Amino acid sequence: MNALFASDNVTSACPEVMDAVIAANLGIAGSYGDDEWSLALKNRLSKIFETEVEVFLAVTGTASNALALSALAPVFGKIYCHELSHINTDECGAPELFTGGAKLIPMRSSNGRIDPSDLAETIRGSGNVHVAQPSVVSVTMSCETGTVYQLDEIKAISKIAHDNKMSVHMDGARFANALVSLDVSPAEMTWKSGVDVLTLGGTKNGCLAAEAVIFFKPEMVGNFPFLHKRSGQLLSKMRFISSQLEAYLTDDVWLRNARHANALAKILSEGLDSFSNIQLAYPTQSNEVFVHLPRDVIDYLNNSGYDINEEELDGKAVRFVTAWNSDIKDINDLLETLAQKY
Amino acid sequence: MNALFASDNVTSACPEVMDAVIAANLGIAGSYGDDEWSLALKNRLSKIFETEVEVFLAVTGTASNALALSALAPVFGKIYCHELSHINTDECGAPELFTGGAKLIPMRSSNGRIDPSDLAETIRGSGNVHVAQPSVVSVTMSCETGTVYQLDEIKAISKIAHDNKMSVHMDGARFANALVSLDVSPAEMTWKSGVDVLTLGGTKNGCLAAEAVIFFKPEMVGNFPFLHKRSGQLLSKMRFISSQLEAYLTDDVWLRNARHANALAKILSEGLDSFSNIQLAYPTQSNEVFVHLPRDVIDYLNNSGYDINEEELDGKAVRFVTAWNSDIKDINDLLETLAQKY
Amino acid sequence: MNALFASDNVTSACPEVMDAVIAANLGIAGSYGDDEWSLALKNRLSKIFETEVEVFLAVTGTASNALALSALAPVFGKIYCHELSHINTDECGAPELFTGGAKLIPMRSSNGRIDPSDLAETIRGSGNVHVAQPSVVSVTMSCETGTVYQLDEIKAISKIAHDNKMSVHMDGARFANALVSLDVSPAEMTWKSGVDVLTLGGTKNGCLAAEAVIFFKPEMVGNFPFLHKRSGQLLSKMRFISSQLEAYLTDDVWLRNARHANALAKILSEGLDSFSNIQLAYPTQSNEVFVHLPRDVIDYLNNSGYDINEEELDGKAVRFVTAWNSDIKDINDLLETLAQKY
Amino acid sequence: MNALFASDNVTSACPEVMDAVIAANLGIAGSYGDDEWSLALKNRLSKIFETEVEVFLAVTGTASNALALSALAPVFGKIYCHELSHINTDECGAPELFTGGAKLIPMRSSNGRIDPSDLAETIRGSGNVHVAQPSVVSVTMSCETGTVYQLDEIKAISKIAHDNKMSVHMDGARFANALVSLDVSPAEMTWKSGVDVLTLGGTKNGCLAAEAVIFFKPEMVGNFPFLHKRSGQLLSKMRFISSQLEAYLTDDVWLRNARHANALAKILSEGLDSFSNIQLAYPTQSNEVFVHLPRDVIDYLNNSGYDINEEELDGKAVRFVTAWNSDIKDINDLLETLAQKY
């Protein structure tokens, strides 16, 4: 029970995805993406995003983020991101490796999202040979505090970026959760709001291991195929990754999975918030709930068989994550356990 | 039909592996390798190799090779390899990326294997600050010409390496094929012959995508976990990789698969060699057959529905690869097609 | 006149240094540092710092800083520094290049110096494979706001660093200016306060181009000679760099030069501060004076032939720098020009 | 006496260069190349090369070569060079560092120069995502065996390079020696023969430390200023480098220096060749003489106070180098010493 709400990466793959992998395992197929699943995926993504996209696959969010950044930032580039962003805190230097040394500039704000006015003020040094060059802004959807950027926030950030000849990257590790939270179209949440390159995550929301780097402007692809291969993410039997995403994006599987996770997070959030000694650290807008728990509550839950992760967000808040297959009963159990004492 | 013998990476996964992945997809499990399949795999590999090993997983041979080299070569290091080796010709600079700029020194010999006496003569510059420092020797089993190093060859190379304070890496993308070809134990073919780090491939011999970096000397692991994470190869749902390898190595699946592929390659090789206008380019010792085909034979086969890959080995020879599930009927068909004309 | 107080790198070399270069240009000498000047310099530095040091030379502060950091931080390392520090703002990613991708963590404080308590709170993630590893703290003397760390500040920072198994780097581009400001010994300001590696600058204080990376713990040198060569900073005719520093450090030339620059900065600082519409941005503790100038004052000075650099410190303050050969007359002229109007 | 003919980097700077440095040390000057000497140098080089060039300075050949390559090769690029070339053997991985991991492809030929037909055959993999991409050919003038490429050789190599969409780099560490040897114009030996970027050496032929990266096609400069700064080669007091080269290139100083060195090498070469037990390893075409010396001759010379460098060229030949200020008397002494015994 202990890892129940630890993360959305402790879950299994959803049946639609698993079935697709099994089905893809029939007969021979072209290698390195030259297969029917990869082609179908590219077409499907172009349709979903309402524009012709170029797609490259990877098996971890760390790789797909770092790869995307390597397409956008020169070795002497600056990548503006929130200080809590996954690329800044949880990838052990992968962006620096893949970009050849680009510099992440951590922005601060209390809610985990980049503030457009902070960004405008922070960008500097363009054209000055002594200064790493402003190159990319990276936003996360949903972001590391479980909140989501509103479309006008993304647009404001994108405008500042483009006005400064920078590109916009979206880390969409929890893209579907943000999408159903905002209730907008994939196109609206990305390129129509100025996003140039998206890393679309499937792993946390029902896949085994499947992430996509999606270029909305094919002309930005450039030498990316070589960067992709060089990074060790061009699988020979790529059909096993593309088939996952193809199933994930078919018949709204991804949206259903995300809606379920978000809905249960909402229930959990409201339940926790109803205790007088528990405060939400951030509003719950996707499938992550952050709360301030008093020491005795943490101890009580740990003693009751839960494994509370105090490391999250520098110990300042405790995180509960729901997933595509979270069980309402487990949430009720947790809330009841708390109610028995508080 | 056209990709039939193009590569062993066009094949599906074998049923034992596929079943294991399906079985691993039950319930929640710890992430990033903290799961029962990963633990079982480490134990199994330690048993198979008759020594306590440390294991790190990856999804491509390119990544696992480059990662292994990054553990062994400093940024200013030299890695001696055969000029035909996969790390030198087919990884688009991944070893250079992962090592931070180590230099591959291509050795030449007519058979695709490093000649120990050439190696001894080529190593130079140790301690000279102007010269990239000799650091690693990398051998491939089975190698890129489809032949295998004999144990005494590996031992001779390892001795030279260790005498020069260098490490020995084995690229085991086709490890099982070489193992059954030599009919020795995994320990004999590796650490007992001086190999320090092995990249063990599963993908070409029945897995979906599963490669392992295996350290035979745990003290050499050092900071490798950080290099592993930083490379984007630490999967959150690692059970989907470790379960593949765990099944692959259970009940001799890997050996059976390799024996089948090798046996069919032998049949194909002898069949091709029986034509007076076809010459073997190298002796067939694993699951790859290299032949010199006259232009008219290539044209005839292409017109007959085969897709002959002339790019292999700089066009100097044509490669046919058999796999764990190659069908004897397809080989007979190919030979018969040839016999109809020649 | 316009560049008069723009920087201490617009000045010429002092006569003692120039004479030494001329004298070094006699006859043949061993290359790559195998010469009498380089040997003498190592001995002199060991004497000055009261401990056996290892010395490597470079021609720019950017190179010497980045080299020093490359000796201390692994590719997946974190380097804590002030956000205004030269390594963070003015080296166009050189630290990232030389370290192979280490991550600079910018600390903030209003005075340009790292606050020990901030540092203690910011260090995190040690041993966590997802997190770039805390490896180095870098302090600048004198720092980018023209102030100096007190010895107890350096000691407090060093203690935190060492308690966390991190190293301490000092960027001593203006080392002599800080030294005479604190009026302590070179040993006290460095290794006796916990500094592991110093980059000692000569260029800004009377040399043509001469910087030294100084290891106080020879056992930390490790593979540094190879990193040094690989960076393109191992000059064949190294005597032309070592002779500069040797002269610079002889007969207190460096201290006299720094005292002069600091003294004139003090006069300039007090002069500027006496105007009611001019405020010091930071206390003047070395040879840099930072002031807030109203727009009309900037315009007036520019129209009077001065070239005010508004880019400094993001436009928040204007910088005046004095040097080893600054002329009191030029300072009086500047103050008088101001007095004529304000 | 022992280092007399060891290298041309054991020599002092010539008086014209030294005087220029002294003269440049007057008054204040703009930093980072914004000075009159740097401007004059750019103009002079444009005149000498009969085309508008872009110039960036460095202090070592290693840095200037690696920088030039970083402008021409992507991180996944291949750089074709001779296996004896300085970039391949004597820069400890600097090209790999500066380019971010490009791969040097060592070509072999008995004379130290790339054979155009070998090159044509070796280039492969263009557009194939698995293969590091052919990007640059680098030739050395004069090359590491002391011979020079003829213009038609350079043209043939350049044509092959450009036909394959690759660039041509010339390592001109001994550019002047090759130039006077061929007796052609600087333009003929470079861009008129297809060279895109030249690293022009001054250090070995009369400078203290001065090398230039010269772009013959300004449109190829691109982001190079940032790469230059990031590498730690953008000196704040750049006038001390540009003044050297400006003097070096004025009034034929460079050509006179090179002619002297070449002439004395010719005398030495003929003198050595006259001994029956000494054979020239390569024809002497610039200022380096390579000979095969029997063991007893080496011992005899070492015992006579010479310091014979047997490490050169893997011990296969002994190198004697003459310089701008080599003394005919020293050559006569050496020959006489030999004559006393042989």
C-alpha cells in the first residue's frame, strides 16, 4: 500500500496500451521507426494537433526534454525555466549533457509557474559575447506544483520569448492532465499559444515507457535526427514505443485516463483540505495534490502504513499523486484513516 | 518479404519475453529499478556470470555501449576499437557524447577483430600531456563481420589493456550468439578472460528493447548511477525492461534463441557458398552471413523480391542476418531462387 | 578619455611586468612550462601562500575559472555561486564547456556575496540520482559588487561546503585588491579559510595576460594536466606568462598596484557620494565603485566626454573602476565636472 | 644546447614582434579586441589574403585549431585528417572538447599528407542517421612530416570536400614555412585552393604566443564569437596578441623568418643525408628534418650534449627543427660532431 500515492510512475500500463504492444509484436517490421505504427502515430498526432508535426520518440521524460532542448538551445544558450521545473531539479544534468552545456536559468515564483513579467525582466545579454545567449523558455504542463498555466499565461510567455528571438518548449510530462483541466484543444494549449516544441508524455498516464518530442514547425527539425540517434533514443524496434502512443491517443484513452486521475485528485484534495490541521500548498488543478502536513499527521500516516514522501519540494509540502487507475476506495481509506484521529 | 534477412532487429519479441512484460504489468511497483524484476535480474545475472555483478539497464545498444564507455574513459581518453565496430561506425557519435569527448582509435584488420599485436603497437602516449590517454579497449561479440573472438584472443587483448592500465569493454549486442558459437560459459567469455564491463544485448535475440551494462568489478561502478540517470536511460517504469531480460535469461531462452539463429545462418552460409559465383566474405561463426555477390546476382535477387542491402560494410559485402525465429523455409526459398538461375 | 574608468582591463601592463617579459625573451627555453620562470613562479607562490602549491597558468580569467571548476565538479555536479558572479554572468558558458555540463546554481543576496545561511539551505539532493550533485562553492574576491568577503564569511562558507563533501573555489580575478583591502595574508584569505583551489588574476592589476590556477592540496590535482592541455591553455612558450606573474609577485608589485587602485577608488567613492543626487550602490571596499546615477547625470557625463556604461549589473548601477595606474587628476577632473553642474 | 633543434617553440620572439608588444603597452585601449591593433590586423590580413576576412585570435595552436573545427563541425560530425596530424595526436582531445564530440577520422599515407583518392573513398554515410556525418577535412601546412601539400593536392582535397558538402580547414601552425617553400601567394595557398578556414600560426615563427582563426567566407562565422568567448580565448587585453601578429605580418617579417628557418633546415638536411648511415625519412620541404638514425648515432649525439627526441613520430624517425633565429654555426657544429665519428 505504501507507494499508493507516491507517483504516477508506479502504476501499470492501461489495457489499451498493453494490447497494442502485444499486437505490434507480430511478424517482422522495419526498424528505427520505419514501421506502420510510427507512421500512423505521426499522422494521428498531426490530426490531433491540427497541423503537420514532426515526431521523435524517447523512453523517458528526461531524455525527451533534454533532446527537445538540444534542438532549441545552442551550446552557449540560456534556457529559462522555473526553479522547481523537472529539467532543473530532477534530470541530473541531462539538459546540460544533451545541449552540450546550455545554462538553465531558474525563475522563481511562489506557484511554480514562470511569471511573464519576471521573464521579461530576466532576459538579458542578447548579442553580448560575454553572456550566454537567451535561447529557450521552458514551461511545464501541468507544472511541478500541480497547477496549470492558463492559455493567456502561455501566450504571454511565448510572446516575450519570440520577441527576444527565443523558442518555447513545453514539458508535457502530464500534458493530458493539464489538457483536460483547461478543457481546451491540444492545438490551443501548444502552437496556437506559441509553443514551438512539445515533449508529450505517455508514461505517467497509462503507457509503459513512451514520450514524444513534437515539432510544430517542421523547419525547426534541422539536424535533430542525428541528435536523436546520438542520444541513444532511436530504438531499433521502435514499433514497441510508437504502438503505445498510437493506442494511447486513440479513442480518447489519454483523455479518459487523465480525467479519472484529475477527478480523484480533486476528491482527495477536498477531503484533505477539510481537516483543520491540513492546508493545501497549491490549488489542485491536475492529478497532484500538495499539502502542508503537521509532523504528527505525517507520523500518524506513516504508522498507519502510508509512506509519506517528505522530500518533495524541499520538504516544504507533501505530494499525493493520483493516476489513470487510482481507486476511489484507496482515497476514501486514506481520508477515513485521518478522520479516525483528527 | 523484403526485410527478411536485413537484420535481427526487424523481428518480434519471443513469447517468453512478451509474456513476462504482460505479467509485469500488474499492480503498482517501485519506480526507477526499485522493483522485484530488477532485483531478480541482478541476482540472476550474478548467478549466470558466477560473480556478483552490478547491472544498469538501457533500451538501445547505442546507449548501453556509450554508457559503458563513459564509465571507463575520461574525457581525454582513447578507446581502441576495430574500425568496423558499431561504436565507431553506427552510433552517430554517441560514445563521444556520453564520454564527453573521448577519442575512438580505429584499429584495422581484415577480419573485423582487433589483432592483439596491432593493439600492443598502437597504444602510445601514456602520461604524455599532449596525447589523449589510452583508457579502454572495446571488443564486440560476435563482431561486425559475424566472427567471434576466441578466448585466447580476448585474454591477449585484455592482458595488453591491463598492462597499460586500461579497461576492457565488450559490446555484447550479439553476446548469446557468440556464446553458443564458442560453447563456453558466460564467465569464461567475459571476466575470466579479462573483460571489465559488458554491454549485454537482448533486443536482437528476442527482447523488445532491453540492454544491460554489467560491471564485473563493483568497485568500478563509481559515479555511474549519475551518468546513467543523466543519459535519460533510467526508466521510471524500469520493470518493463528488467522483466524482459529476466525472462530472456530464464530457462535458457537466450541460448535457445541464439542456437536457432546460428544454426540457420550456418545452413544459409553453406547454401550460398555452394554457388560458384558467390564467395563468403568471412567465415560464418554466429548469425550473420557476409558474401560477395556479383552485380547480376544482386539485381536478380532484388527483382525476385529480396531487398539486398548493399550499404553494409561499405558495399564490400552483402549481409544476411538470421534471428531467433527465422524460418528454414525462407532460407530454402532463397537458395532455391538462386538455384533457379545459377 | 571615454574608457577611463570603464574597467581595469583597459590599462597597460606595469613596467616591472613588461620588463620581465622582455628579459624572458632571451635565448631558448624549454617549452610547455619546462622553463626557469615557471619553476621560479611555482616556488614563489608556494612561499607567498606558505604551503606547497601546484600551479597551472592561463591567459584569461574565463579560462582559469572554468579550468579550476573542471577540476572540482563532475559532469553531473552543481556549482553554487552568486548570481552576479563572473562565472555565472560573463563567461558565455565556459564553466559548462570545461566541466562537461556542470550546473551553476545562482545564489541571491543584495550585496553580491553568498550568504552562508542561504547556502546551507540551498544545498540539497546529495546522493539522489535524479539530482545534479552538490560539488563546489565558488566565491569571488573581490566580488562583483566591489565588496570583499570577510575571513569569517569565507570560513563559514567553506565549512558548509566541506561538511557537504564539496570543494571551495575562489575566483581571484581581483585577488590583490581584496587582499590589501582585508589586510590579511594570502594564506589566511585562501586555504587557511578553507579555499581548495584559487584562480589568481594578474591581468587586471598590471599584467598583460596572466592568470594562475592554484591548488592548495596537491592531491586534488589528479588528471588536471590533461584538462589543462585539452583546454588550449598550455602555451608552448609558457615563459611569457610565468615571467609576468613572477615579476608581478616580486617585491610587492601586486600589492602596491592594488593599494593604489583601491586608494583611488576610495577617493572617487567619497567624492561621488558627496553629491546629494548620487548614492553608492555598495560600500567601496576594493577598486570598483558602484553608484546610482540619475538619468540627467548620466546624460551630462556622456555629453562631457565620459562613456558611462549603463549595462553594468543590469543597469541597476553604474560602475567606475580604478587601476594600478589610475591618475588622481582624472578622478579630480571627473568630480569637478560633476561639481560644475550639481 | 640540448634543446637546440628540439622544436621551433623553444625560441624567443623576434625583435619586431617584441617591439610591437612594448609599443602596444602605452595608454589605455579598448578591451576584448576593440582596439587599434586588432583593427589593423584584420585589415592587414584582408590585404594579404586579397579578400575580406574575419579574424579571431588565440594563444595556442591547439586552441585555434579546435576553435576552427568547432565552427565547421556539428557535434555529430566527422573530421577527416591525417593520422599524424597535430589535431589527432597532440591536442589531448581539444578538438573533441571544442566541437562537443565530433569524431576525427585518421587517414593514413606514408608521407603524412592526405591522399585525395583515399579521402574520396573514405567519406561515407552522409545523410545516414546512424553515422557521424562527414563535415570537415583538415590539412596541415607544412604538415607533420615536414612536407608541404602542392596546390593541386589542396585543390583536389577541397573539391572532394565541397562536393560532399564538407568544409576545408587548414592547420597553418607553420603556414609561413609552407608558403615560402611553395613560393605562392597566401590567397593561392588557401581560399583560392578551396580552404574555408585557416588557423594561422605565429608562435613557432617569431611570436610570443599568437594564432589566428581566419574565415575566408564571412558568412561562415555564424555564432563563432560566442564559441570563441566560451573557450576562454577572448583576451581582455587583446592588443597584446594582435600587436604581435600585426608586426609579424608587416614588412615581410614572417616570410623572412620562415625563409631563414627553411634554408637552414635544407643545409641541415643535406648535411645529415651525406652520412651513409643516416637516411632522410621524408624530403625536407620546410623547417623540419626527419631522419632515421641508427642507435649508436643517437647514443653518440646524446653523449655529445644533444638531446635527441626519440618519441617523435612513434620513434620511427628523429626530428630536427630549425627556427627563425637558428644559427648556421649550430648546424655546422652538429654536422662536424657527426663527422668526427662517422
